[in-house]
Amino acid sequence: MTPSPDSPSELRQHWRYVLGCFLGLASGVSSLYFYSSGLFLKPLAAEFGWTRGTASLGSLISSVLLGCAAPLIGQVIDRYGARRVTLLSLAALSTSFLLLGVWTQGLASFLALVTVLTLLGGATSPLSFTRILVGKFSRQRGLALGIAITGTGVGAILIPLIVTPAIANFGWRATYLGLAAVVLALLPLIAYFLRGADAAPADKGRRAPAGSNLKALADPHFFRIAAVFLLCSVGIFGTIVHVVPMLTDLGLSPNRAAGLASILGVAVIVGRIVTGLLLDMFDAARLSATLFMLSATGMLLLATGQPALVLPGLLMTGFAVGAEFDLAAYLVSRKFPLNLYSTLFGGVYATVAVGAGIGPFLAGRLFDISGSYVSWLCLAAGLLFAAAMICLAERRAAKNLSGMVPAAGSSER
């Protein structure tokens, strides 16, 4: 349905939901914990005599657990409401940071507390906040998602700048207590901005019957979407994790390599906002395919080993990194009934987590075998091209969609 020229902008109507989700994502497990976890490695290893690999177990366990639990967390959100579940999860995340600072006495207690943090704080990930936005936005859904998800990008920039000096000046235990205080301080503000978020959605599409959540995970259209984001996460995360050693292998100094790598953060933020805006204007499947091919081209530019092509290659690659969750949230919300959204997006989130684990390992193994990253970059580009082809195939298949239908009033973008 085409809106009347006199219809108020959805963004102007529902700006507080976007701001609440932005703050929630910036202070949630996907930002505050994951972007700070690496900063605690050295102080934890120094205090308890751990190796660097042992100290990294917390991040590994957290990533795997969140990926495995995401579809189940999604079902809880679909059943009880995103705002209610999210606020409880934020309170649990704050408590978990507090316990990490107070109760960590060795490896067993540290890993147990990280497990608690991940499971109880898992609903502070994009699972819940994107569910709120897809329920409130229809015409400007892509832009709303793009703006809100930049919260994780802002977290990626600010957290190292704040946490690193805090650990140096006050110690790691006090810094964990500080993170707990940050979440607790933002909780009332997030609750205020998200009031009414669990009310009836603005986009009142058809609802799937009760008990369809798990069945929807077996839908072939969901499988195609999940395959797209598995392929792109393997290629993208494998490249991003190895980008600094990749650049130093080209002869750049470590400082220069780190400076260029930091540009990825800017590309991520810009990519999320621009992609969100474009999703409201163009066909989502074609736009997704275009972005994945753009990222693949950036990887091929890096594979040439030409210093002049490093910057454009990084920017093109990083643009897709900033777009992946926007695209996943948008595609799932357009192709399936809204009351299945969190479960299905949780399934996609799980595939991204799996890909994020496989990609860096595979990139490292190919480097060990070949002595360079060229073979990996070519493979990663191929994975992105394959994801683009599946997007285009899914667009054609969606015309014959039966059983699961898009939300009423949505164009098949």
C-alpha cells in the first residue's frame, strides 16, 4: 500500500524505538561484552597464569553458546514480548558483569560466569531489538534497522577507548563492575524509550498458527536465507580477523596496517545506515546480491597485493560487514509472518555465529598451506558470489511461496 503524501514519517513517529534499540544494542552482549572481552585477555592471563589461548576460551564458549541458543531465545521473545524479555536480559547482563568482577577466582568460575552471562544476557543481542523495529516499521523498516544496528558499531569504536584505560588505572575487576554500572544506568532510559514496544505491531500481517515456530526452521525459503548468511559470514569474518597480518604481509608497518584496519569500523557504520536506506527503496534480494558482489570484488582487490588497492578493497569489504544483520532482519521480516520473526532470525544468527568461527580457522589453515592469503581471498570472494546467486534464486522462488506468506502490505522486496 502506498502511503498518503500527508502520512507522517514512520521515523518521526517512532524515533524513540530506534533510539531505545540503538542504546540497547550499544550496551548489549553483542557490543559491550564481545568488544570488551579481548581487552581482558592479558590482565586475566597475568593474574591467573593462563596462556593466551586459555584466556580466549570465554569468548569462544560465549560465541558458540549464543549461536546455539539463538533460536530458543527467539522463541521466548516471540512468546513473551521483546521489550519484557530484553529488559530482564539487560538486568541479568549487568548482574553477570558484577559477578565476573567479584566471583572470578580461576578458570572454572570464569567460564561458568561467562556461560551465565551469555545465556541470561543473550536477549540483548539483535534478536530482540530488531524484533521491536520490524513490528513498528513497515515503510521505513530498512532505515530504522540500519540506524539502530549502528549501536554495535559505535560500541566497537568507544569500548576499547574506555575499557583499556579503565583496566590500566583501576584493574580488571573494577572495570567489570564499571560495565555492570553502565548497563544498569542505561536500563531505565532504554525501558522509557521502548515503552509500548510489545503492543500490537504497526504492520498487521498474517500470523502463523501456534506451534509453527520450529516447523518454520525447516522451510526451504528459510534454508536459502540461512545458507546466504552462512556463506557470507565465513568469507567476511575470515577476512576481517586476518586483515592486520594480511596487510603486514604486504609490507605495511604494523601501525599503518592497524590504521587501515580501523577504517573498517567507519565502513561498518556507513554500510549499515546506507544499506538500511536503500532497502526501503530497492528490491532486497537484488540489493543483497549487489552488496555481496561488491564485498567479493573488494577481496579480489586485496588478493592482487597492490598497495594502491588496499584502501578501496577494505572499504568495499567492510561495507558488506556493516550490512549483513540489516539484510537478514529485513529479509526474514518480509518473507515470514511477524510472530515467527525472532525464532527465524535466531536461526540466521546461529548460522552467522557458526560462519564466524569457521572463517578465521579456514583462512589460517589456507595460509599455513600456501604461505599467503591469496588462496583464502579468492575462496572468500567465491563464497560471497555464491551467496549473491542464492539471493537472486530466492527472489525467483519467492514468487511461488506457499504456506508462509509475507506480511500484508509489504511489497516482496
